[in-house]
Amino acid sequence: GAVVSQHPSWVICKSGTSVKIECRSLDFQATTMFWYRQFPKQSLMLMATSNEGSKATYEQGVEKDKFLINHASLTLSTLTVTSAHPEDSSFYICSASGRAVPYSNQPQHFGDGTRLSIL
Amino acid sequence: TQLLEQSPQFLSIQEGENLTVYCNSSSVFSSLQWYRQEPGEGPVLLVTVVTGGEVKKLKRLTFQFGDARKDSSLHITAAQPGDTGLYLCAGASRGSGNTGKLIFGQGTTLQVKP
């Protein structure tokens, strides 16, 4: 089955630090990757949609200068939380979907998430 | 704005009981997916339903897509402690601009006590 690897799984750092999270599709080409944020016992909140080779599309209320997304290849997307503060602490999850059409029927394959704790 | 209302949000039952989780919307979805997530991990896809009225079974789990493709249900028969987790429904629509963007329900936290 499709595998998505997310790294790191846990980050603890000081306020003001920038943190980069990687999302890789290991056995398929991911034309689209999604970045989510999740609070305890709550559902996933979509932050942005990332297409390979183009700028990410951010959801309303998500600061694009705060959460930098790069999708330079069909197997890698990165999310950088710039100048992180305690309120950015959360569980961040990426997902990837492949090339087959129709896109709307493509399942998303999720990484295992990154728990970010800002002190 | 498309919404997917998932209920109940919390459910605590005894081992052996049956349960049903519902996802409802006023919008039509081209497909609907169900995921299960355990703490500290990403969601794992259980099933995708595409056709209105479709029923899929996965061992003790039965998934149904409404005839109008606006709602779906997940029924678990004889729940076991291993079924404990967060269950998420997510719908995809053609209005997402062919990006495959999903609309997630609020999630159902299920606890099955031995």
C-alpha cells in the first residue's frame, strides 16, 4: 500500500526557532500534498494544499508567511513553521494523493504526524 | 462552505455492543472516505465509497453511502477494545477543483471497554 513518511515525529524547541517538517511519499508520486493541524481529540484542520512545482494554496486564516510550504518534487513536501511560538504547538499531519483521475476519488495517504512543542 | 456533520462526537460502550456513526451534509460528495486514527499517529484509510447506495463491509465494520451521496454511516458489530480510536469521515467533491481536497467531519472518539 501507499506509504507516506513524515519526519521528525516529535520536536521540542525554544520560542523563536524555525522548524522544518518533511513529508515524503515512498512508493508513489504525489502530485498533491496536504498539510493539516490537529488539536487533541479533534478532527483535522486543513492548512494548505501543495501541488508539485507550484505555490501552495492556503486555507482562510492560515498565515502563509508563518507556515512556509515547499513542494519541490513529486515525493517531497516540506512545512516550515517560522519563528515558532507556544501557540503553534500542535500535531501537524501531512497527506499525499497520487496521479490517477478522477482526483476527487483519490484517497489521501497520511503520514504519522509531527508533534511540535514550543517552550 | 461545505460541511460534514459527524455524530456522535464521543462514544463509550462495552465490549460486544453495536454502534453506528453518522456523517451528514447538505452537499453532494463524489466520494466519501472513512479513516481511523490512534493517538500520536496519522489517520489510516478504512474505506472509500463512491456510488450512491453503496455498502461495503470490512470484517465487523459496515459502511454505507447514502443514495443522494450526501451522507454516510459506519456500523460496528460486536465492538472490541481494539476498535478504540478516533473515526473520521471525509468527503471529496468535484467543487474542490480537482485537487482531491477533503472535507472532514468533526470525528468520533470511540472507547470500547472490556
